[in-house]
Amino acid sequence: MTKQRIAYIDQIKVWLTCLVVAHHAGQAYGPTGGVWVVNDDQKTAWLGQFFFVNASYMMGLYFFISGYFMVFSMQRKTNLQFLSDRMKRLGIPLLFFTLLVFLPFNYLASDRSLSIAAFFVDTYFKKPPIATGHLWFVASLLLYSFLYILIVRVPAANQGNTKPFRFWYVWVYIIALSIVTGFIRMYYPVDAWRTWLIPIEVAHLPQYLSLFFIGTIFNKYGWLNAFRRLHGLLLLCVAIAAYLIAAFIPSTVRDYWITEALIESLLCVGISVFLLVFFKYYLNKTIRLITLLSENAYGIYLFHLLIVIAIQQLFATVLVSANLKFLLVTLLSIALSLLVSFLLRKIDWVRRIM
């Protein structure tokens, strides 16, 4: 990432990283819409809503923050240096986990009727994101970085609100995102993955790609501090209203082509802006534990999935409630992922990547 630090963004990054771990920890105990390795007999229905709310904003806000901080990195490097750094920090982990972790793991779990090379090609192009696992996010960041270089080439330096932010931009974005997303989901529903160079969940592509580029725009014009407390409160109320309306609208309205996209866009923007405001005004301080988690956020993200699956498997025969299993798997996975990342980052060449 970058050495540029903003205390409350560190806090949000930690929140999102822990939420990703919790999201995966819950997959064994809730109604997941995708594919998961561990299927525990203990289930709890509320995790379905937990997944729904998380999916509405979690990775989108991650892409926004990534785009915002990427610009700082580009301003200190030539394009060639920047791309070399991206390949090192994103490309090496992507190749390592894809070829040396997920490929043998998936191959050993298959019937092994294909050669390992043919199996890789089959999974990569026909069964995404099995081939890359949660590293689809890293692959997307790498691709978006290349796109940014092609489109923008050299980012302009932040000149401090050279173009004032207008709150109506938010509503224009929500409407545009809803229309584009709704149209795409007529052909690619949620959890339908395709390999377009990299594994992509097409239904969320408009949100992820747009928020990444919007993050770079917020950096360029110094808009990160444009939101006030009232903005955050208003948009949180809008997000809550959208969530409640979604629970009570008739199926004929819910199934209309733009309804799901509009509700998700309102949740995405509402929760994201609220978190940016809340953390800025109330949690904008440095705490040693948060700093430690922030420094290891990338490492936690990289290694947590294997740890989550291992702990879920260990708890599979334990006769306790799904809620308790979910809590324990989440906390243990965060702690162990942090430990793995912390220890690995003691190695100089690993720390330069992570």
C-alpha cells in the first residue's frame, strides 16, 4: 500500500479487514449464495442479512480506499516504477496463492481425471473464483491499476479542494450506479462469476470499478474531508430506510430490474459515507492495537481464508450453537491471521511485499 497514513482511514481499513474475516467465518453457518468448503450442521438464519449488508458496501469501500491511496504511491514513482511495485505487492501474492495454494488444494479435492495443468485451465475459465479464491480482490486491484495508468497516465497532485465538492454528486452517483448495475444484473445475477482476464463477479463490477476510480478523484480534489456529520447521519438514515423497505416490499416490486440495484446502491453509499464521517469525527486517533492491525491488514487478508477454513473444520463436530461458533471462528481467525502476518513480516523481503 503506502506509508501515507490517515488515522481514521487506518481504523476503517481495520474494520473492513475484520469484517471480511467475519464474512468468511460465517459462510459455514449461514445461507451462503456461493461455494464454501465447510458446511456445518449448525446454522443461523440472521447471517443471511449479515452477508447481504456486508456485500452491499464492504468491498466497494475497500476499493475506494485502495484507489485513494494508490494516487499517493503514483505521485512518488514513475509509471514503470509504480507498475513494478504493483506487480511485486499484488502480482506475487496472486501467483503464490493461485498456483501454490488453491491449485493443489482444489486439485486434491477433485476426481483428478484431468492433468493438473488442464484442471487449472478448467477451473480458471469455467469455475471462477475457485482458482484465485479471495485473491480475486488482489487481481482486480492489479487490473484496475493498469487501467488507471492507461486512462490517466500521471495523477495530478492534490491541490486542496481546487474543485469544491457538491453533495448532489452523491445522488447522481447513486442513480447512475443503480441504473448500470440493474441493467447488468438482468444478464449476470449476484454470485454469477465470469473470467474476463481475471475472475469477476459481474453483478458488482460497476460498484467496485467506479468506487476505485472515485477514490482517485477524491484524492485529486481533496474531497476526503468534504462530508460533514449531517451528511453521514442523513445517508445512514437513507440506508436504514432502504434496508427496511427491502424487507417489506412485495415480490413483484422486489423483482423489478432496478429494485435490488437501487437498494444496494443506497446501502453502499449510505453506509460508506457514514463510516467515513463517524470514524473521522469520533475515532480519528492512533491506537497501538489498531496500528498493528492496520500494518498487517494486507497480510491478514491474504492468509485469513485458510485459517478460517481450518478452524471451521476443527469446530465441525463441536456441539455448540452456530452463533458461538461464528463468534469464536471470527475472533480466532483474526488473532491467528495477525500472528502469521506479524511473524512473516519480520522477514525483510516478505515485508516489502506485505
